[in-house]
Amino acid sequence: MSTWDTDERTALRASVRRFAEAEIVPNLGAWEAAGALPLELHRKAARAGLLGVGFPESAGGQGGTPIDTWVIAEELIQAGGSSGLVAALFTHGIGLPHLIEAGDPALIEKVAKPVLAGERIVSLAVTEPDGGSDVAGLTTRAVRDGDEYVVTGAKLYITSATRADFFTVAVRTGGDGAGGISLLLLERGMPGLTVSAPLQKMGWLCSDTAELTSDGVRVPVGNLIGTENEGFYAIMGQFAAERLSLAVQAYATAQRCLDLTLAWVRERKTFGRPLSSRQVVQHRVAEMARQTDVARTYTRAVIDDWQAGEDVFRQVAMAKNTAVAACDFVVDNAVQLFGGMGYMRETEVERHYRDSRILGIGGGTNEIMTEIVAKLLLA
């Protein structure tokens, strides 16, 4: 039995599937049309014991490890949800860890507990209009003025920003480079803080995304997350989890599309025979299965090593690219084998096709992942 298939995690999967089938699958199309999830879904997920998994009970969570959170993500997608749904419902997976790790009791009480209860939403704001993966080059400035910081700058592509109550924001409090970056908690309603209208995206349609603009926003010093000028290292410390999460979403999406395709080719007939009787189709689905299995096996092995405390920074980058490549291959072939039906919005593989495109961009692009691997191999 692997760490991913213990009795407890098998029970967790069953619970997630029931939740997905009852609360998510019937409503996902409407949420995509609306461009956002309702807050009530966060409350329901909290009541179901899912929202706080992976977070300590002292912060309002249900306990567990990152593997438990990824079991949830796997099952949500494989039960008929989507990576966009995971991104929107579990935005706190990237918005909260820095705050909880910093351990400020006041901020945990104010932010973490209501977020994990499904009553509030928190976003992470790092990316800027002029830079994404170059975190050390960010330009949003926070200048100390007595007991406050004055924040000026813009953040772009911020997940759940139009619904968020809190924002974990990367700002420059010191000099140039990595050593001058801090994390501040900004709050909706602070004078000078503006959230744009929802950005119109190719995929992740149920996950709202917006630009965040700070024009002289005054933030109490008590909203500093962690130690001043050490925010870059806190961000880097969470990148492995974010990248592994995207890898899990990628192979889970591939598995879902493989399952849908296998059912389709058995049922769909052409020239009097099912598609599954055609050798070209048989070989295509065999390759879809191979790439999916390789991505899942490798990603889970890296996660197990990461959880054991091993240095797997290079392997994390490799896992993300491996899973994303497998997902790209599988979703493309799923749409192809579904034919004209695969191009229709009513078909689930169409949603996965457009949703999957962001997985090779978010959390560090494919090219950045390859650069990391090369540098570490040649160091």
C-alpha cells in the first residue's frame, strides 16, 4: 500500500467524490458562465471537512499533510470537476501558508480561521504587469511611515481577487534584489486599494482573476507577514508545493480525459464498428495511458521524497514539466478522438482542453522549469 492509498485516504477520496458529484458537477457550467464560484461553496466545503485539510488545527484547519490536499484535488478533477475549480476553491492553498508559517496569533485569528471556515477568501499577489517568474525583480513598493507601510504598485493575474477579502502581497521594503522583499497583508476596503473587473481568460472560467492596484495604501505594521526583507525566501519556500500541486492537477486532468475517452471510443461507432476496434485509436489511447501513468508515478515519487525532507528542487521542476507535457498530449488527443463533439462546450473534454493550457504557465513556466533543471545539473 502506498502513502497515497491508505485506508484514511481511500475514505477521504470517497468523501470528496460524494461532495463533487452532489455539489460541483451539476453546477460547474453555471459557475463558468458566471465567472466565479459562490462563497456558499466554500462554506459547504468547510462543513464537509475538506477546506481546511493540510492546515493545522491550531489555525482552524483539519490537520493532515500536503498529500491529503492533493488527494482532494485528484478526486475533485477525476469526479468531474476541473483544475479551474480547484484553483478557485482552494486559493488559500497559496494565500495562507506564509501567514500560518509566520505564526502571528493575531493574523491567524483574523485571517486563517475565517478563511478555513469558508467565510472569507484570501489571495496571493506576487506577479506584476512587468514580471512573473522574476520575483526578485518585483517593483511594488512599501515605504515605512511610523506604524504603517505605504504601498504603491500593481499586481496582475491574481486568482480569486474579485472575491478576496485578504491579499498576501509581495512588496519591496528594502533595496534591489531578493533581500529587499517582504510580505504584507492587504485588506479589501483599504483606501487606495483597487481591484479591477474580472479578466477574461481562455480557461479556468469559474476561477475569477483580476489586477490589484495599490495607490498609497496605508497598511498597519502589524500586517507584516514574517520578518521584514525575508519575504522572498518565504515565497521560494512555498514554490515547491505550488508546483507540485499543478503537477498533480495536470496528471489528474490527464487521467480524467483518458477515462472519458476510453468510454467514448467503446461507444462511438463509425462505418459499423466502434472506434475502439481501430488500431490507430488503440495505439493512441495506449500512449495516453502510458504518459498519464508515468506522470503520476514520477510526481508522486517526488512528493514522497519531498515529504521525507529530501532536497528535490530539481525533481520538482522535472515533475511539473513531465505532468504538464502528459496532460497536453492527453487532452489534445481526447478532443481529437471525440471529433466534432470534443469541440463543443457541452463536452467535458473541451473544458479540460482549455483549462489545461495554464498549467505550463502558472507557478513557473515550462521554460523556467527547464532552466532550473539545467542550472542544478550543471552547478
